Amino acid sequence: MLIYSDENLEVIHRPGSSPYLLVTFNEMEIQANGSRYWGQRFCEKADISALGFISRRPNWFPAASVVKAVEAAAPILNAAPERILYGHSQGGYAALRYRRRFNATAAIAFCPQVSIDPKSVPYDNRFLRHFSPDLHANMGISADQAAGRAFIFYDPFHAIDRRHAERIAALQAETHLVRVHMTGHGTVRVFTGTERALSLIAACRTHDVSRLRGLARAARVDAPMRPYQVAVAAMARHPAWSDALDARFGDRFAPTERVNFLYHRANRHIRDGDLVTARNMLAKALALLPGDPALTHRLKELDARILRERKVARSLVG
């Protein structure tokens, strides 16, 4: 049932039999349509009491809207003996920023950002196009927003996500970092499935950090993105190993992963002076993602460099 709506977000309530209320916040790839929320299938399958906050666009849940939405949901929140916040990326940010606003028992965040304000996070330009100075004034996660316990799941080999996670843990009390190696920015994906997600929530409710780490170890072994993440991580110091992983598992990479691998491997070949191999890789990537401006621009740059070097070589021979 839709209980709140404004220009920035919607809130949907689902009654259930769980002993806690799960408050979910969506990632940027899905947006409000009046009836859905992030984690809906899981909540329905497990009959979980849920309050789904879902944004109308990638807007990192502006405070003014969240404050009004929480007021509208006050009777539901006040009736819940436990309130567990749950989100990924922009949703993970919201789960941590609004811990005190919801008087949360626990917050579960996957790959969250401490902020998307470029002045605060100059090391991260992934979400710069979604930053609005008016909408996101003073948006950074801070110490006075903490309540209950928080658990941040992230890949320590993802340098940007690691930096966000460590900054948040340094700011907010009772925040525990759980490393899930070689999962990239898609860490949440390894905990999909009703049984695994319920086990994760149960361990967070009881503050069983040892069990959480065990769940993380088991989940990462089966992670569908693991071969891709290992291949990318190996690229800098062990390029031959990276190529071997690509040869063996490349056909299992998701389309976006395949394009990213080819793009970054091509850049490594360019740095190593192997321009022909780099060009072949960029051409393959562009065939998978026709018209992509970044790939097109990079290929044009490379073609121009190859042409210049061939002219120089001919002039030296002549």
C-alpha cells in the first residue's frame, strides 16, 4: 500500500509476520512506479513486514522528503519492536544516514557512499551527474546520525568503495565492516536468495559478527561476478593471469563486465605499447556496446596514434 509520495520518493507498506520491520532503500537502477519497492520479491516470499522507500530517480534520498515520509509512516514505525534498515549503494547511504531518524535497531548497507558531493569525495566521480547543490546540501553521513548497530558489506579490492566504507566506520559508532572479496560494487548480489538473505538479517539482529564473516566467505565463493573481479584485479600485476581467466571464464561475464574488461585490458596494452592488440580489444568492446561515446572516443584516439607512429616509422625508413 502506498502511504507517501512526493516529487522525490514513494513509500510502500507491506504488512507481514516477521518480528521486525524491514525498511528498504533502492539502488539507483530501479525507480518508483507507484507499486514496487526494492527487495519486494524477497519480502513477499518470506512474509516480511516491510516499508519500502524508493526514489523517483537517482537522488540519494533528500532529507526534506525523508523527514516528511517518516512522519507519514510514524504509526507503522512506532508499532514495530525492531526496525532494520537495508539498502545498496544509494540505498546503503540512506540506511546509514537515517539510522537515528528511524531509531534503527540495525542498518545493513552494501557498498554505500559517505556522500556524492565532489567537494567531500574528490576520489569518486561515478555519481557526479546526480549531485545537485540545492538538493544535496550537507548530505554527508555524520556521527550524530548513528543509532543501533550498522553493518557495511563491501569488497576491499574495490578501492573507492573501500574508502567510503572506512570513512563511514570512522564517523559512526557501532559500525562494523564486513569484507566480501572480489565482488566489486555488486556485493549485494551474492546475498540474493531467501535463505541467504534471511541468514544475513538474523546474524545482524544478533550481532553475530563471526557468523556474518562466515556467510560472507561462503557467499563470495559462489559469487557470479568473482571470475571477472579476479581477472580485473590481476590485470595490473599479473596480466598473463588476467588473460588466462578471461579465456576461461570470459563467456560467463555479464555484458557490462565483458565491455569493462576489454576496455581496461586495452588501456593496459596501450601503456605497454601493444597498440594493435589494444585496438582489437576496443573494437570488440564497441561491437558489444555500439555507439558508446567513451569507447568511440578512445578508439579514435588510438587510431590517430597508430597512424602517427606509422608515419614516423616510414619517415625513418625513407
